[in-house]
Amino acid sequence: MNKYFKRLIIALGIITVVIFSMLVYTIIKAGQTSSKSSLSEYDTLFTKQGHDKLVHFGTETSQIRQPISNYVYDKRFNVFVYKVILVKDTNLKNIITYKNEGLSLFKNGITSPLPSRNFKMNLKDDQSTLVSTVRLISAGDSIVSIIQNDHIFCYYFKFNKFAISYNDEAYDINAAAANSNIPASVVFVKKGKILYVILMTVAEGDEEFDPKLLYNIVQK
């Protein structure tokens, strides 16, 4: 009887955790809204030449993190833009680090898929926090640094997996490909205490693009 009672208690505990997780997930999702209108704050990050081939597909806003916008460039590349707030206004060299190494992508926590093909990419649904450090990790070909100065960093890389994280916490964005190196590029633009993250990925896994493509369409 005691064994049966213990099993019943464990089962009820598991059910409670599942229901609570679903409730939290529902609350978080309920706080999200989608808009077809682009944000002028994000639009101004791109050059006029960039806008000639850039189409805004939608912007997600929520109560727990800064808005994220999805664009398509030249009908071939996905471009994602969002921002984080820095603890202080400082040189990007004091904030950003990158590594080319193996990594295990997180499985815990609630994530939302970002549009992608031939690979999976997710954005963590979590409360926005002030950021003091940014870490880019890629497992695949070596990361190429396109530019590094006080206010803009740009990297090009081919990944099997990659992730961006803040404050040495769990990955904020992560992606994994089945069996090939997928081209991607990321630009970090700092304006005061706001850090904009602009990520370009291919729509098709076997697509290629100029390592400087994203950098060339971003306002300097």
C-alpha cells in the first residue's frame, strides 16, 4: 500500500509540473503579438541599397523580451533583427567574444522556432535582462571576422551548430544542421547602451553568399 501511495504521489507531482509548464507557456505566448508593420528603429539599421532588396515579413513583440523582426533579402536569405540593453555604454571589444568549438544546444526552457530550412533554429522565450557580455559560438568552419571596431562587429561562419548567449547564461539563439555546414553572418551594432543583433541565414541549406553581404547592407 505504501509503494502504491508513493507512486501515486510521484505521478500526481509529474502531472502538476506538466500542467504548470503548459500554463506558463500559454501565459507567455498570450503576451506575444505579431505585426506586419516594420519598426522604423530596425529599418534605419540598413542602407538604402539594402532596402531595395529587403522585404519585411513580420515583427513579434511580447512582454518578456525586445521585439524581433524577420526580413527576407533578395528572396534568398532570412534576416532577423532584435536588440538587447547593455549594462553600460562601452567598447564592443569589452563585450563580445567568439569561439569555434563544439557545443551542446540547450533542451530546457521554452523556445520559439525561427524560419529556416535544412536546419533548425530557435529563440529562447525568456525575460529580457541587462547584458554585460555577449558570446558567439560556432561548431563548423572557422569564424571569419569581417570588422571589429568600437560600435560594430561582423562575423561570417559556416555552422553545424551555433549559438549566441548573454552574461554566460543559457543560449538565447541556437541552431543545428543535420549534416552540412550552413552559411550565416551576424552583425552587432552598438548605439549607446542599445546593442542591435542582425543575423542572416540562408533560406536553403546549400545556398552560398558573399561573407561581406550582410555587412555591406548595414548602416555604418
